[in-house]
Amino acid sequence: MKLFHLSHTDLDGFSCQLITKEYFKEGFFYNANYGLEVKLSLKKILEEIESLKDEEILFLITDLNLTLQEAKDLNKSIEALTADGYNIKLQLLDHHATGEKSAAKYDWYYLDIKRCAAKITYDYMLETYDAFDEETRKWLKPLIDSVNAIDIWLDHETQNFEFGKVLLTMISKVREINNVLFADLNREFRLHLLKEASSFLDKENGNILLDDSIHSLKKEFLKQDGVDDTIDNLAAKYLVHSLEGLKDELTVTYKGHKGLLTYTLGSISIPANAFLKANPDFDFFIDISKKGNTSFRADGKVNVSLIAQKLANGGGHVNASGCKFDDFKETINYNDVKKYIQGKLDSLSA
């Protein structure tokens, strides 16, 4: 069975994927917030499923409530694929009351407002697949109980609730690995932290001990050669290493100069400098946000303040500048971003 699992972008959503990944081991995992991200993610998943006609597929959606129109469109797409011979089981597990109308209309839409999505998913895996051996259940169940306590605010469960508060902050502050360019690595990082956090559950003042240890847990994940450093430097080295396999796909050009384009990376000074030093064949580095705010960095080979000025009346320094593109449209597709920026750069070269 092939698993396609779309989940939310918070503690509850990632905890759902920790659960399914612990059982299925391999699968196709995606995360989305509401609105455009959900619609584009559903479209992408359906396109990928189309290449697996001979496979048995579980399409699981967790911690996301679909609007009635989104549910209708998805149901129509699944019915069309099923009629064409695809073997697909669609299952949505959620706890948001705003999904009530969709849940009332479709039998694949399971709604329970008394449990968080991770708790629903854990119980679903037990009931449907008799998932997890005894050792796994020992650490996974209390971890999910803590997620449940904080996500639906069971403040009377003091121990679970306090531990859940630390988990909530820990997952929300994972910014060392970009979640757009490196969605799988970002997810792996979060799931690693959650699993490591489970070892603090049975300790006295485990929530405090975990809170004290989050920085170290992050650094251990980011270390590549066993050599310690500041978390910023470790994250920069990890990023440069991750970009090595993608740099050809992320390359843009300007008047014979080669640059690297990233999307939603943010705070690029340290990683951009590290990348340019490690890759002397690149002359500049660009990062653009979802709102069109753009940062440029260089290493003395090209004047990026001039580029920013010509592109969108921006400016700054020779090696560090910025601008804002008012006509940029938010997307989850990197190729759309690259086409947009390369078009802007080409216009300067004409």
C-alpha cells in the first residue's frame, strides 16, 4: 500500500505524520496551511497518484478541515480516478468544528471535536491496522496524549498540558531548515525532535528538562561531521550541504553572472555568505518571500544594489541589498518563482 499523507503545519499536524510514518515507514508526505496551500497540495497529490494506477493507495488527510467546495472537488476527482480503475482509499481525520458540513456529506470525512487530530490518527491506526508493537506504544501514546492536552486545551491534565506547551513551542520554532525548498528535511527535523522529546516524558519535571534541551537536540541533528559550532553556523553548513544537490535547479543568471535563487528562506546573511564562499562559481544569491520582499547578497563579483534598484526601485549596499515586487503572486511551486525572477533578470539584460 502506498501512503499519501497531507497534514497541517503545526504540532498536531506533524504529530499525525509522526504516527503514520512510524507504521508505514515510507510514504509521500505533504504539509499545508489553509486556503491556497491546501488547494495546490491536493492538486499536486492527485497528479502524483495518477502515475500509480496499479498500486493500492491510502490518501490520508489530517488536521485540515476542507470547505464544502474543496471536499466536493476532491470527492469528484477521487470518484473519477476510481471509475478509471484506480484503487484509492480516501480518509480525512479532523477535529475542527468548521468541517461539520463536509463531514455530514461525505463518509470519508471523519470529524470528532473531542480529540485532537493526532489522537484521532493514533486511534485510527490502532483500530484499522493494529499498528505499533508494545515498545512503540509505550513512548508514542503518552506523547500523543500531551499533544492532545495542549491542542484542545485540557488544562486540568497538568503534566500532559505542561509538556504539550513545550512541544508546541519547539515545533513552531523550527526555522533552521527551510520548509519550502527542503520540505522533506524540514519535516524530518520536526519528527526527529518529537521522537527525541518522548524520552523526557517519564522524567521528573520532564517539561522543564525538555525545554532546557531543545537547543542541544537541534544542534545534534544539524551536525554533519560531529564538530560543534553555534546553531547559526551549523544551520548554515547544513543548508549549504543541502543546496549542493539542488543548486543546478536553483540557478538563475544575470548578464553572464550565475546566482542562486531561494524562496522563503529568510535571514539569508549567514547562509548566503557561506554558500557563496563554498561555491565560487556563483556570484550572487537571491531570496524572495511569499509577499515579494526580496533580499540580494553577493561576494564582490556583482553589484546587487544596482540590480535591486533596476528591478524594483530597491537598493542598499554593493554586496547586500533588497527590494519588493508588488506584482509577485504567492505560490507553493518553486518553478513559478524561478520563472518570475529569471524573467525580471532577463528584462535587465535585454
